[in-house]
Amino acid sequence: MNRFIKLAIEEASNGLKVNEGGPFGAVIVRNGEVIAKAHNEVLASNDPTAHAEILAIRWASQKLDRFNLSDCEIYTTCEPCPMCLAAIYWARIPKVYYGCTKKDAAQIGFDDEYIYDVIKEVAEVKKLESIQIDRSVCLKLFEEWKSNEDRVGY
């Protein structure tokens, strides 16, 4: 067994033992060294974004004091959900190793298919009403960002 996925499994198991969330664990590795590890804490924190991958990314970014994790890899007990996958892309992590599939997750009640359908714009029913308001005012913030010579892109 891969030692890093084993750590992700142990982390997920620790979270399950104290009922902090689902069976998900994640480990971020850089040059063979564990930078951060986390398990799902949705129930413990009442935070729907407290997925293992998100928390591991947060802690790795804090430890490394940077938001770009392009020299890291992530090991996770399950194929990342859409939110975690997006966060992995935002963090620039180039490689994900995962155990279970999103279909495995769906079989135990963690079904993200609707979200994938919304992203692909093939969802038949819209569960979220999205209304654009005050664009011209909000665009001023964008203009301010664009004209800031000290801005840091990410």
C-alpha cells in the first residue's frame, strides 16, 4: 500500500471515530514529505466546505506561507468532489492520487452528480436561482483591481 494513501486512510478513520464527518481523508506531500493532512470535519464544524482536501490545502498553504502548491501532490481516500477538485486546481496541485471513485461515494450517500450536471449545463432542474444585479457598480471593483500595480495574480 502506498504510504501516503495509508496516511489519508488513517486520517479519515480518525475522523470517523469521533464522528466529525464522512469517510474522507487527504494528505498533501511535497518532495516526499507530508506537508498537511486532514479529514472531513463537516459535522464537527457545521461547515459544508470542511472537506478533507479543502482543509489539507488550507493547512499546507499556511505551513508553506503561499497559495501556489504546484510543487505538491495530494492523496485522498476518494475522487474529489467538484468543490475540492476546483480547490485543487486553484492551488495548482498537478497530481491527485485517490482511492474510491465518485460512484463509490454516491453509493453511500455522497452523490455529486447533480453538481456535475449543473457545471456541464445539462441539469434539467435548477435548484439555485441566480440573479445578476448591480453589475456596473461591481465592475468598479474589477477596474480598481486591474489598475492596481501592486496586485498579485493568482
